[in-house]
Amino acid sequence: MIIGVLAIQGDVEEHEEAILRAGYKPKKVKRVEDLKEIDALIIPGGESTTIGKLMKKYGLLEEIKNSNLPILGTCAGMVLLSKGTGINQILLELMDITVKRNAYGRQKDSFEKEIEFKDLGKVYGVFIRAPVVDKILSDNVEIIARDEDKIVGVRQGKYMALSFHPELSEDGYKVYKYFVEKCVK
């Protein structure tokens, strides 16, 4: 199985390493043609406004939106999968959620902690200027991870969105296996 990583900004190499640890083959996705060579796509963290503009500029936005690819969005990827953020920005709008950007504060407020993840138990989460889900817009969305009262992981069909960075933790590879099992297969 080949899992693509959108390689226009963010933790691309770290996602590739985590994909390998999970037992899958990673591939950088920089052009529309690359989408034809993958079984699933990861949209990494970074700056969601910039990633959205670059996806549009390179013709990836509509191709991804209209593809049948399972997608995992982490941090900024969660923002991009959402239907809204309260500000005007380019979004894929593939999941029935809205998010609050930078819900935990600024860069200096970043932190790491164990969180409860459905079917996996405790998973170590790295939160960097992380968003949270502030509204679930349909019954099709399943909550899969929480940080106390905050929703930090959701799944809807072939889409999964996380507030945190699984690629930056030792046990994060389990999240990729979960994504493949629940969204790809």
C-alpha cells in the first residue's frame, strides 16, 4: 500500500518515517499526477492558509476534493478537511466539522501528552498551535480522540482528522495503522 504525503509544506519526512514504521510505503505528492500513484493521502501540519493557497495554485485542490482517496489530515490538515474555521480561507470542505484554529494558543503554548484514542487506548499526542473540532455538523462524524473535553480526533467514512501530530511520537505509527484499517481498506 502506498500512502502519499502532500509535500508542499509541513512535516513531510516525519510522516514518511511513521508510514514506514507502520509497514506501508510513503510517496511525496507534489503534482496532480502523483495522486494517481497512491492509495491514500496525508495532509500534514503546517500553515493551513498557505497550504490551501498552494494546493489551489498547483491544481491539487480540486483534484483532491474530487478524488476518491482516503485522507488523513493532521493539525493544519484537520483545518483543511473542515467545512469552516470562522475566517475566510481555502478549504477542501470534505468533513462535516468546523474547527477552531490555534485553539490551545500560540507556538509557546505547544505541549505533549497522552490522550485517549478509540480502539488504541492511550496515544501520545504532540500539539503545536493545534486546532480542535468546535462543531460536528452531521451524525456521520465519529469522535475518535479527546483531550479532556476537547475533540482532537474525528473520522467520517474515508476521512480522518487529528489536532495533533502522530508523526512526532514514538507510538504514532499506530494511528497510521488505524487510519488504514478504518478508512482505507
